[in-house]
Amino acid sequence: MRDSFIFYRSFQKAIDACSQDDQLLIYKAIANYALDRVEPDLSGVAQVCWVLIKPQLDANWKRYDNGCKGGEFGKKGGAPKGNKNANKGKTTPKQPQENPTAVEITTPNNNVNNNLNNNDNSNDNVLNKRETKRFSKPTIEEIETYISENSYSISAKTFYDYYEANGWMVGRNKMKDWKAAVRSWNSKEWNKASSANDGKTTGTRRNSPTLDFENSESDSGKCGYRSTL
């Protein structure tokens, strides 16, 4: 037994083609069968119209019965036995997370201080590298002291003025070590002086030794010559 049912538009179109007496019979037949499954006793045109409507009412009854069965199984806790969907809702029981008999074993961390020391050393190395890369412009006094300590023969003021004018650049790069530049400067000056001295030596012709003859008298009283270089 049902409390309601669906009345379709197709039912209305089929019933409109019948007479008023047949329409009343068909409406009662639909209501009795859709609510209580009471089979009607019809004939003629009403029977023909009922044969077309009844399959849809049977399909609605089948859906209703299936819904009722599903509701009953839901109350019992799942699908009936043998149904392939019966095992879908099962869950594996959780294992206990805490074991009261377990003994916690802790291992001391001996690498903490080592890591800290390694980090400190690495930071010091980074700072040292940055400090070595940073260039500090020297003063004339510092240049003079360095030249004097190494017995160089260049002018500290000339060196300072030259690099001060070009922004302390070595070629296209910033100077990194002014002491290395002093050594290079001194080598160039020494090479220039050496080349100049070689040019003077090769360009000047050495005087050939001359002989100076002087008259001398030997003990024998003969006239002779003595040469002097």
C-alpha cells in the first residue's frame, strides 16, 4: 500500500481521447492500482487505454519495492548477504598506538657541538674570503714603506698618482692587491732601465787600443822604440 503515486502527462493525453464514462473508469483504475495494486475490470476502449498505462505503473511499483528493501537493510546495518556491495563499508580496526610494555630508547646526540663548530668555522672562512676580496686603497706612506722594505727603485708618489687617476684599475678590472702592482711596476721600470743601458752599450763603438811609440835609447847606444797602451 502506498500513500502517493506519479501521474504522467502521457496518461492525460490517452484518457482525453476516451468518452467521459470511460475516463472516469480509467482514473479510478489508475488510482486503485497505483495505491493498492487492485486490478481493474475494464472492457472496450477503457481496457485498451489501461493496457498502455499499466506498464508504467508496474515500473513505479518495482522502484517502490526496491526502495523499501533498501531502507530495511539500511536499518539492519548494510546490504544483504551475498551482495557485492556488502563488504564496501567494512573498515579495518585500528591498531593500538601505544604499547604499555614498550621501552623508549634514546640515543644521545653527540654531533650537536660538532655541527655548531663546523658551522662557525665555515662562517669564518666565508668572512675571510670576503675580507681578502675587499680592496683598500693604500696611502703614499704605505707605498713608500713597502718600496723601502723591498729596496725598490720606483717613486711612490708616481705610482699613487697614476692609479689614483685611473680609479685603481688594472686593465679593465679593479685592483685587488696593490703590493702586487708595486712589484709589477718595479719590474717594468727595471726592464726599461736595462733596455736603455743595453742600447747605449751597443750603440757606442769602443775605442781600439792605440799604440804610442816613444823613442828610446838602448844601452848599446842604438835608437829604438817603446810601445805603451
